[in-house]
Amino acid sequence: MNLEKIRETAQFELPVKRTQAGPRYDIYPIHPIGADLIHVGYDSLAKELAAFDCVKIEGYGGIIFEDLKERLQAAFLRLHRNPIWVNVQDSMKAEVKIDEMVAPFLGGDDPVFGRLADIDLEDYFDLDKLEALTPTDYNETVVFYGTGAHLVPLGGKLVYFDISKNEIQFRSRAGSVTNLGATRPSPPKDMYKRFYFVDWVVLNKYKNRIKNEIDYLVDGQRSHEITWVQGNIWRSCINTITTAPIRVRPWFEPGAWGGQWIKENIKALNQEVENYAWSFELILPENGIIIESSDIMLEFSFDFLMYHSGENILGKDFDTFGFEFPIRFDFLDTFDGGNLSIQCHPQTDYIQKHFGENITQEETYYILDRKDDALVYLGFQEGVKPEAFQEALEKSFKNSEEIDITQYVQSFRSMKHGLYLIPPGTIHSSGKDNLVLEISSTPYIYTFKMYDWLRVDLDGNPRPINIQRGMDNLVFEHAGLSVEEKLISKPQLIEENTECQLEHLPTHEKHLYDVHRFVINTKVTVKTNGKAHVLSLVEGSKLEINSNGQSFTFHYAESFIIPAAAEEYTITNSSDQPIMVIKAFIK
């Protein structure tokens, strides 16, 4: 299979072999699992599988199965084996039937939003056709391949190809992959909407069901190479990972308003891009975990950690949130860039009713860095009337006319290390020249852009505006003097000694999480008290975490999770000046 272009992005593929990490922010954080446990290449996988009569090659949406088949078949032939290949996708229902099935979840003409699907992978298949795939003659190894291979009613070794969600999106932009059950690619934004509301929901349920039956886990994100690990070794390492500090692999994206701080401070990234708008530090429906053995790296989705050991991670909050990790951290970079859109996020009842989510986006902006006259837009001016605000927005959109948004929305000079509170329905935006650490509850696409400075996206197209959805959720009481009083956190000293100072940065009553800040001269020991902690080093060059006899080093701007099961950890200042560490946790 000759694909001229598998992915469309300036971001580097995950290397097979890890090079020595530098003294600064690491874009490939690893979790070592011991020597010689991860294998490289199709030849080694074929050698492992050649002894079995029946093999099922499963995989997440975004795996290019025909390319996989060609590479693995060539490896089998080098072993003088010629297996029978059976494509299970031939047993899917007709595409028109699948389109009818998924249509109710795609939001009609809405360019961004749909509703989380409540269907299963079996619903895509003609089960009689699946059963008819079973051959009766085993003169050679039979390989069932494609998403849904495990549904074939026949025993066999299960090989699961995982792929990181950033790479799925890069492939969709290149048109090299399709949505589940589709025969051709759609425009990338349409594909993403279907990924988010249908494919990923269906495939996540499925991978959770089959997780304990996976005999071999394969990292299938690279264009030309694979790494793989035996399933029992993989499951064993998950138990270890989820009792110690966890740092996921971050990924980075340019944007219409993107800035230069990330480029200038994270030198391992491709410096040829125009800007970086986002660093997805800890958006766990999309991030992955890298395990490492003898310098070989393999990434798998964070979802698998939650499915195997969610209670280790969330502790007493697992009963409430289940497999959804409830806190996210990400960076918004507007240094020498532009303002974010004037926006709001949905109320809890609205996101549940319209989109099927369990919790909503309850945000805060922590200002990690800023320069010049950087602003944060937050709350309404006193006396703003909903109908006047809506009329101004709609007139601006219809006539492509700029408006003076500060007639309606307040602006504040951003304070480095200040925390700005954005409960659901609060009008807000970051101005240019900020590096925002966005601390939020996990849902991450539900931004209702109401005014976007007449801006186009990087492809030159108008960005979607959601004026009516925003109006349906705005809290106009967040206005006037009450904004500074209630929506700009006022640090409160909890305790202080010669080693450390602990501050409470109170969040809003509608935030499900709270925020603490450590100012550490030497060290501090912290108990998890049965809850996950999410931390980020926001001042200072590096720190060391000691937990259960293990030591971990983290650098400036790196974020990480302390699972509830760690029980206790010590943060040691490894810098020559006091350091500051932010900690978020469920109330």
C-alpha cells in the first residue's frame, strides 16, 4: 500500500529509541519497566505470532490496517510462512446503514458539537457475516484483521494496535484514515466531530471490555515502524505505574492566536512552525503514557490506565467519576500572538442535556508568565443587558464589523501567578502576551465562541461562532465589582515553616476542584488522603518527588499526577532558589 502522505503536521513522530533527556522540559516523558521487555519491528512480531494457528489483529480507529497487513505479511514471508488474511471490516453493515446509525449523534449542521453516542461496536457489523468468516481449514496461520477482529467467534491470540489521538488527527488531516465504518475520508473537522462524539466513545467501551484478553499490545502510531510488548507484562507495569507519579506525553498545536513562549522555552519541539497555541499537558481523553525498556519507547492511551487501575488513581473519587479522570491541565500561549475568542462554557445541566457529558468545563486561568500590558477578560461590565449584548454580537458577525468588547466585558491586567476563576457561563478570554496554565474539569471542546475579533483560522476560514449557545448559558450576574471580588482568587496562607509555605487559592463554589500552592525552600511531605493530586512546577528549574522508595525529577512547566494510591510523597526543591508548585485536587 503506497501512501504518499500518512500524516499532516510539523510535529515529530515519537522516536523508537529514547535519547538522553536534557535538563529542561521533556517532550517524551517515560515510565521505565525493566530491561529487554519492549520489542521493535514487524519481523519480531511475525516471529512471535508464527507459531499460532489463529491470530486476531485488533486496533483503534486510525490504524491503517492494509499497510499493517503488507508489512506484517512481508515479515511472515521472510520466515517462509504465508498466512491466510481475513479482513473483518468486510463484515460491516453497508455504509449507508452506518451513516443512518451515527447521524443522530453528529449534531446536524452544527460544525462543532454533537452528542455522545450510546451504541456499541457490534452495531457496526452484520454478525452473521462475522460468523461466516470462520474458516474450516487450518493449513496455515489465519489472521483476522481490522477493528472488530475480536468479535469473530473463534479463539486466537489477540494483538491490539493502539495509536495516540494526536496522530489520529494528523492522519485525518492527510486523508489517510477514515471514520469508523466510512469508506472515504471527510474534511478533517467533520472527522474530528465524529471521532469525538461517536468513534472514540464506541472504541473506548470496546477496548475496556477486551483489555484483559490482549496478548500483545502494539504501538501503531509511527509511519513505518512498530514497538510491542506482551500483554501480561503490559498489565503488570500498569499496576506499578498507577501507584507512583505519572506524567503523560504532552502534545502541541499551532492556532490562529498562538504565541512564541512554548517555542522559545521547549527547544526539543520543531522550531519551524509559525506558533504554538496549545500544549495539551494533561487532557487525558487524548494523552498517552510512554513506557520504556532498554531505551525503546512504546506509547498507549491513558484510558487504559483508568480501565485497569482507575481506583488506584482516583481513590475515593473513583465511585463518582469512574473511568473519567476529572482534572485537566493545558497551556494557552498568546506571547506575541493574539487574544483568545470572547467565550463561555456550558452549565452542567446544559452539557448533560445537549451533549451527553457527565460534567462540564469549570475553568481557571493560572498565569504562569506574562509580559507588557497583558490582559485577562473576565465578567461583564455593570448593567449589561443580555439583549443588547446579543444584538451587538450578531451585528458584528453579520456585517464583519469590529466591536469594542470592553463596553460589555471587563478586562484586568494579568498578574503573574494570579488565578482567575471561570465557573460555567462566565464570559472570559485571555489577551495576548499571556502564558496561561488552564486548570479545569476534564471536558475540553465545549467552548462557545461569541466574538472572535473577525479572525480566520490557519486555513483562512472563518472560525465557528456560537452566539446562541453562549447566550443560553451566560451568567450576567458575574458583573461589575463582584467580578474582582469573587472571580479573582485571593491566596490564603494555610501554614508556614522554614522549609515550606502552603497557600490556598480558593476556587469558585461551582468548581469541583480546589487549588493549593506550595512555596518550597527545601522540601515538604504531602499525604494524598485518598485523592489524586495534579501538580505543576510553576516557578523554579526542577524538583524531585520521592514516593514509596522511588525518585522522580520534574522540570519547570511540567505537569504530573500523584495517584491516590501513592498515599504520601515528598517534594524536594532541586533549584537554587525557592520553587512554586501548583496542586489541584477534587474538593
